[in-house]
Amino acid sequence: MTFCDEIYFEITLTGTKAEIKKIASFLRSGELDDFFPISSDYINFDDGYDEAGDGDKTSLVFTDDDCGVEIDEFDSDEFLDVFCRAAKNLDVEGRFYDVDDEEFSFISALGDTYYVNSKKIDRFNDELDERAREEDSDE
């Protein structure tokens, strides 16, 4: 999906502290500056990050906090090709959106160097989901 003028984003990365450190370093490295300028303000570690050991599970939220980043043009596919390769040792879930309510949501599972549009993923087929779908269709 291509966005123009301004973009908003929120991406949650979850994994070991050692891997979170690596992705934070990557984000600060300037590798993504061709897409839009990256600020350290966009990198938010979870509350338990400082106390966690390198092997402990923790997370990082990469977000512009609804402030919007001015861009000429942003191709989410090109960005995610680079981003997901760098984050292959993490679980990644995120979304991009703009002022016109255009939105692209994605996930990239631990070990994957690719992403999937999360709106195209079927939900788990358990009884609760089935009941919820039936109730929604009744309304």
C-alpha cells in the first residue's frame, strides 16, 4: 500500500531482550531513513525492559505517537521488506495509517523474514469465535 503526504505507524516487536537491543540499534542506525527520518522518540521499551535479562522476553513499540510523519510517498511493502528482515528474530505486529483513514495492518512471526496482511488471516476456528460470528450475522 502506498501512502502520501503524512503517515502514522505503530509497530510492536516482542522477543528476547538481546534481540530487542539489536532491532533498537538497527532503528537508530539510519538504515530506514530512505523511507522517513527515524527519531529515537519513536522507540519505546516496555516497563520491564531495564530489569530483564538478555534471554528474557520483552517488547518495544516503534510508534510516532499519532503525531504524523510528513512524507512525499511511502510504500509499506518496500519498507516491510527491509524491516521484517531486520526483525526476523522477533514477533512483529503493526499498522500504518493516514489522515484519510487508509490503513494497512500486518504481522511477521518469529523466524519469518516476510509479513502478511493481518486482515487476510483467518481467525482461529474455536467455539467462541464461531459463536461470535453467528451473533454478528444475526444482528
